[in-house]
Amino acid sequence: MSVKIRKILPLWGCLTLILCAFYTYVYVINHYTLVFWGDQTEALIPYMIDLYTQFKESGFTLWNHSIGLGASNLVYYYTILGSPSFYLNLLLPTSDWIPYFIPVLDSLRFFLIGTAAWLWLDKLVCSDKAKLIGALIFTFSGWAMYWLHFSYFLDAYLYLALLLYFSEEILEGRKKLGFTLIICLSSIISPYILYMFSWLLLIYMICRLFMKYEKVTFKFFFQKFLSVFVYYLLGVGLSAFALLPAGLMLLSTDRIGSGTESLFKPLLGGDLIRVITSLFSPVINDYDYNIFSSPFLKLDNRVYTVYNYSFILFVLLLPQLLKIKFRGKKPLIITSLVLYAMLLFPVFYLVFNGNTSIRWSFYYIVFNAMLIAYILQNEEQLDKRLLAVSGGGCILVLTGISLLSIKLGWTTEINQSVIKRVCVVVSGCVVLYTFSLLKSKNKFCKVLLISTVIAEAVFCMCLRVVNGSNSLVANSESWNEYQQKMLNTDAVDFIKKQDSGFYRIDFADNSSIAYNYPIVKRYNGFTSYFNVYNHETRPLYDNRSTDNWFLGYQPSKFLLKSLLGSKYMITWEDNQFLIPHTYDLIYESSKQKVYKNSLDMSLGYASSKISGFNILEDLDKSQEDIVLLNSIVIPEAMNNESNINDIYPLIAENLINSGFPWHEKEGYLFVDYSQSNPYGIVAYEFYKNGKQVKYEENYEYGYTAIRVDQDIDEVYIYCKNFNNINEYIPVNVYWISDKVIDQCFSRLAAEDHFENVLVSGEDLSADITINNEKKWVATNIPYNPGWKVWDNGKIVDVKEVNEVFIGFELDEGVHRIQFKFMPSGLKLGLGISFGACIIVIFLGYKKVKASRYCK
């Protein structure tokens, strides 16, 4: 057994103790699962199931029709496609095993992160104790605890530790290709990760150069920088096949901040409190993670604050920097101080993260771990009086901010109960740390110090799964219910058996776990939960469906959905949502029902009835839907007049908390607040002869459809602001009858439609016969620059029609249409990666040849 392995064995033993203690909860108490409600259940698990199914069954394609209205499959590079741990799931026999495999992968990740962190610290310090404690604190830091629910960030954290290790090696002129490989892998996992790593790498390299060398001239610095930068670029080049298309997707979105925050406008109020208290606050969840100050209360909230908890040991030892001397102390302290000062100004959040998020908190973990390691390396220099004072000071500060938070209402009631628990346990850790360091030469105290670190790590992990009295993870009952809903495909299977065409399914479920039903249940739908998607569809969603990246169930958008190919609707047996009159029940099981629409738009249609985009100006979103239902909207401006007022009359304008007489039935009242404030909660009352016969309240973004199918003589409508229930929103109310809808559907059904549609991911083909005259074609494929279209073998000039969909003109006659998707930048990226790969092989060959020559 090598010396290095013998030295690292204590770390592996400590990791085993921590993980065994924590996962006892998983395997004994929580029935073999550790599944976090929120991003993990709504996004991560569906992502893994979808990609697992693609790789193991249907094959990976470049376009995924199940992500919203459709998107490039390379959006998965922002979650798990570049995550190495995901591919271990492919060893499982079925996707049902994936959630149960999460604790196994987490344990493996923590072991690897701890080992990589130890190897990095081994390059900095000689003390085995310093390396052990530094590695444990790095492994179970606030950043790692925050991302316990999202595996690809923990994979990135492993890459971070390896990047730090190889950074030390390349500064000494060794393992340059290892450094290149880690840059490549970091880039593949996500462009975000590469961006954040790059800034850290620059800061870290500058700090380490000044720590290692007493005199750093500009020439020396430039030579070192250039030698590292060349291999950095080589790593980026290797990853270009993923980085370039993923980066271009990101640049097409609004996910990158505009940088408008002022450098001279520091954080105040709650933001400042969260920064100051971050070193005392273990992470307790992924949304309200600072126990002392909540961003959801009425305090300043310009940014989410840092999650940089590095155990209370870091705060306890920090004053020792006044006494301890070691090589490179000054540049290390200056770098740390500058970084912490940057936390006070939102502009640096924009610089390091691209927006005001705080994913770059790991910068602080890196330098905190370094400071702890260097202090423990020089343990003999500890000032014991200062240590005792700082121990008492830690407890006083912790108690003080706990009391202030509770008394002044800085945080939520749930967090207040957590504060009491944290204050007691962390104060106990301070006492044990202080005692063990004061008696550091005693063998028992050496064991006590390590044991306290282990205990605090277990405590931090347990805090992450239980917020106050609320469990953040699924128990056996809630997990079974989740599985029954997420994995039940009976209704979808029934539809697929009887219909092999191209269509969309609308699933009547507005719960957050339903956003990603389409990718799990394998159907083309409308909902999705992806933070990067086909951003070309944004104009269709704005003020109509959502202003965020997640798109939930929208029952009132049934007219637009019918146009976009909604042929079937699935509901649960206890459905409370609107079932439009055009849908008929065709299947019923013990838990689900299936309805079929009278209109089948398939892949799209051709029509000579067109309107210019200018017709949509100043219209409410529900009015726009009526325009789209009655004509193809092309990008050119036209002088045509709209007749929508005849079929979709305005009944009440700017109605605020009021009513009107109404006698019509067999139709729909559309309450539209898309232009005033799309966040509307609509409540309505039906009256007959002065008596209330119906009352309902619904929240739906943009506008709400109300079914009228009973005799009434008066309607009252109230629309409250979802974000401020004391504010009423003015609405416009429109009417459309069943008869008019049926007429619109009949006209659409009589148009020229695609036939013989064949779909295989990024490849589609279909036939269409254009009758009588030249017509415009509107497809149901959302526009993306990567799509190319051929008509009978000839390339077609593609336009955006109906706001966001692929459209083109066709002459009279029979046409064979082929669609092909190639993500922008993919071909160029593959070429760059191939060239970089040749260079790496050449450099590797030269190194092997040189080493053989030396022997």
C-alpha cells in the first residue's frame, strides 16, 4: 500500500462514518428513498427518466417534441446530459430504479469529492490533520448541501476539486493534459459551470502565484498565464461540440443579466443581513436557505445571498490569522477580503454568474478551506487566549443574531424553530472545537476535534432534509402517490395504440410535478419545466401563458391548443378543470379519462386566408387566439381588416369588481387581463332571478375562460392580483358561442392538411396537396434557426408564421415536405473538437515518447 493511500485512509473512514450515519435515515426510516420535493421531483427525476428512455429504448435525437412545444435536446446540457453520474443510471435494468439509485450516486460523489479535495490540499499543506479537516469541510460545505437535490452541480463540484488539484500541478509544469481534460469536462457539464470556473481559476492562479513566489514580475506572470491559458483553450476546444451549440442557445435567451446594477449601490436590508450571517448559517433548503433572514419577507431582496457555510470551525479560527505566520499569508488574506467585499455589490454577481444568482458561492468555499488548512498546518502558533475569546465570541454572535432574527422578524416561523436547534448544536460544536484545540497535543483531544467535524457534517446533512418540523424529502406515502401520478402511462398507452399520427395531448393537471409529464410519459404536449428551452417560442408565451421558464397546464387556452394539434385530453378521475364542448369521452379507467377533440390539426395546414402580423397589434391575447384560429398570420404587414369583433364580441371593457346582465348560454365568456396584469385570480358568480346559482375562483395566467351552459340573467366578475390580493385588476370580457367555435373548427378541417406524417426526432416528413391556388403553410413545429425544410427535394425559404411557428409558401400541387433539424453551432463545434483532439493526441504521443527516451 502506497504512502499516499495510507494517509488518505482516515479521510475515507470519516466519510464512511458521516454517510452511514446520514443514510441510515434513508434506508431505515424513509424506505430507501432520498427524494427532495421541488426541483428534484419536478425536474431532475423527469430529466433522468427521459434521457434514460432515449438512450436505452428510442435513441437520442437532436430535437425533442415533448419539451413544451418542442426544443433542441441539447438543452439537457444545462442539466444532466454532460453529467457523468447520470450515465451510471444506464446500468440500471429499468428507469423505475433511478430514484432509489440517487443515494448510491450521492455517496459515491461525496467520496470522490472528499478524495479530490484531499489531493488538492496535499499540494498546499503537509499536516495530515489540516488536509483531513479541510477536505471534510470542503466536501460538506454549504454549497454542497445546497445542491444535494441536484446531482449535476455536485458532479461539477467534483470537477472543481480536481481543477484545483490540476491547477497546482500545471503551475509546476506537470499534468498539463490532465488540466485540459478537466476544463473540457467542466465545459461539457454546462457553459455556466465553465464560465464560473474560469473566473475562479483566474483569481486562484493569481493568488497562488503571489503565494508561491516572493517576487512576481509582469513578464513572469505573463509567461505563467500564457502557459496555462494555452491548455485552457485546448480544453475549451475539446468541448466545443457541446459548448458551442449550448452557448448559442443560452445567448438566445434572457437568462443572462443586463448588468444594470450600480457598482456604487451596495446591498442593504435583508440582503446585507444574509451576507453578514452567511458564515453562521448552515444551509437548510434550496429556496430559503439562510436561517437568519428570509428573502421572502419585506426586506431588501435584490439578490439571493451566498451559501458559503464552512463549518463554525472556520469562524472560530479566523481571528488566528492575526497571530499565525505562513508563506503566502498576505496574498491569501487580500484575495479573501476582496472576494468578500465583492459580495456587497450586485454588479459582481452579474460578472461572476451572468445574473444576480449566487451559484458562484463555491469561490468562498475554496478560499475558506485554504485558510482553515493553513491555520491548522501551523497549529503550534495558535494563540490560546485568542482562541478562548473567539470561542466565546462565536457563541455570543450566534446567540445575538438568533435573538435579533426571531425578535425582529427577519425570518419565517419555520426558520425560527430551526434557529433554536442550530444555535444549541453549533454552540456545542464551538465548545468542543475550542476545548480540543486548546489541548491539541492530547490524543483524546485530537480525536475529539475530528469527531466534532464529523458530527457537524452529519448535522448539516440532517438539517438539509428536515426544515423545522417539515420534511423536505418524500416519505413512503407521498412517494407512492408521486410515482402513481408521474409514472402512470395507462391513458397515454391507450392513445398511442389507436393513433400513430402526429398530435399533442393536453393533460389536465396543474400541479408542479405535471410540468414534465410529457417527457416522462413520452407524448407531445404543451407543458414543460426547463430553464433553457427553445426561446423562439417566447412571444407566444408572454402575457398569455407564463413569464417564466416553466409552463403549466392552461385549461382556458383550449382554442389555441386545438390549432396547435391538441387532439386528446387526459384528466384524473377527480378532475375539476374545464372540458371544452369539442371533446368527447372515449376511454375511462379507474384513475384516468381520455377525451378526443373534434379537430385534428396534426402537423399543420395550408390556407389562402392570411393576415399580416400588424393585425395583432394592441389586441388582447385571447383576441390574438381568435385571429390565429381564422387565418395564418405571416410576417409581412398587410392592410386586411379583422372580423373578430363579429365572432368574438367585447361584452365588458375595463371591468373592475362588477357585473352585467347576461342571458346567452352554450358558449364561453373569456375574462382577459393579459394587457393590464396577467397575474389574475378570477372569481365569478352566476345569478338567476337574484339568486346565486354558481360561484368559482381560478388562477390562470393571461386570461380565463368561463363555461356558460345554464340559464342565468346576470354575471359578476372579480379579478384580483395574484401578487397582491388587495388589488383588483381591470379586465375585458369577451363572448364566443359553441356554434361559432364549431364553425371555425369546420373551416380549419376543410383546409389542406399534411398526410402520411413520419416523425423521428429531428427528422420529419409528410405529404400535402395544395388545391386551387398558391397558399401559405403553417406548421405546428416551433421555429428555430436549426430547422431546414425541403419541398420535393428543393430547399424552402422558411418564415415565422402564427408568431413563432415554421411556415412557408407552396404552389398548387402535390408536395413531399422534409424537415431536418441541426442545432446551430453543432457542426462547427464538432470540427473544432476534432482538431483539438488531434492536438491532444499529438501532445500525449510526444510526452510518452519523451518519457521512454529518458528511461
